[in-house]
Amino acid sequence: MNTRSRHWVKAMLMAAGIVSLAASGCAKTDPGQRDRVIENAPDPVGEARSVLQAYAAGGPMGSEASMFDDLTARVKAVDAAKAEVFATFAKEAMQSPEGLAERAKKALASF
């Protein structure tokens, strides 16, 4: 390959690189659009309600009981009164799992 051909190949490769860089930065989008975050925030009250419904239907207490404190805190951030009801249920359920369905039904009445 002679010198002239090598220069021509280098020039074409550089031109292709410049065009691809320019094209990638020329998107016609709303500048704020890339900064928006769509978040599907969980509903802690709904989670607590689901836990209570499962227990009210006769379900046994499982590993979710270890998350009662965390769930209570998240519910409290949304609705303090419902958090108090759930905290009372959780405390009683952890002390004595007997009568779990009845306690859950009573707590659900406040939800």
C-alpha cells in the first residue's frame, strides 16, 4: 500500500469516527427526560393489609414476622394510626401466635 492510500484510509476512518461521535450527541430529546426516574414505590399500608388478610384467612406466621418492625416503620411514614394498629397486632402475635386469625381480623377492621 502506498503512502497516498494509507493517508486516504486514515482520513476516511477519522471522518467515520467524527460522524459517529457527532451523531450520538445529537439526539433530539427533552434534556430533562433522561433525568426523570419512574419509581414504583411499594405501598406499605397495602403490604400490611396483605399480611393481615393472610393471617385472617388462617395462614400461619412465617418468616415475614421478622420484618414486622420494618413494615411498621414504613406504614408509620404514611399513616401513623394504621401503623399503631399494625404494631399492636405484631407485638401480640409475636408474644403468642395463638388466636392469630382473630387478632388479624380485628386489626383489619381498622384498616
